[in-house]
Amino acid sequence: MIRIVLAVAVGVVVGAGGMSAAHRHEDGEKVKVLSVTDIKEKLDGKEATATVVEVTIEPGQSGERHRHPGPGFVYVLEGEYELGVDDQPTKLLKAGETFYEPTGCLHRVSKNPAAKGKTRLIAVVLHPRDAKDIAVPEPKKE
């Protein structure tokens, strides 16, 4: 069973079966699917898929709170990235840095904190093949 693989964490709300080449979210993130590959390894005993995406976030924009159905890592390709996972302190990452996001954790902050210059991330999400989405928006609190 594989537990650590590259993954996004980054507000990617794209169905595993019908992923488009690019998708802009209302929350300020643009997600481009680079590849979708069924893999031999299983995730918690289930057939798995690895999805690679490029996420672009414009200055001052942020993504919605969400969770992923599998584990992963993200590589900051360009700019700065503000990350908040579960109740851990928010971190500021710069180009060349990576982070791991465990299955099911709350990705509560996904932001480009810069006044100018975009943030670009490359992420691989490992998820069960039957997952409807590779990122599930967290219901808003009332």
C-alpha cells in the first residue's frame, strides 16, 4: 500500500473520470490537468490513479477550503505560496520547496500572498479510481 506520493492540495476540484485540460475556479485558482494515470499500486486496498496538475494562483487570490481523497506532495514552481493544513500553523513556501498533504486533512489555506507575481504549483494527487473529485470543497460554516 502506498501512503506517500505527490499530491495537490490546492483547491483542485476536478472529477477523476472527466478531467478537462484546464479549469478556472471561481475562487481564483486555475487548474490545468497534465496527466491522469491508473497505477498498479493500491491505496487503502483500492485501485488507484495518479493525477498531475499545474495550479496557477494570481496575486492576492486564494482557493477554497477542501480535502483530498488521497495523500500527496506539491512542488512550488514559481512565486510564494501560503499553506494552512488542519490546525497546524500557516506556512509560507517559496519556489523550489515542497510539502506533503495527508489523506483527508483540511487544506484550510491555499493562497498567493504576493501583491504582484503569480504562484504556480505542480502537484500529483494519488486517489482511489472511483473518487468523484480529487479535491472536495469543505462545507462553509454558517
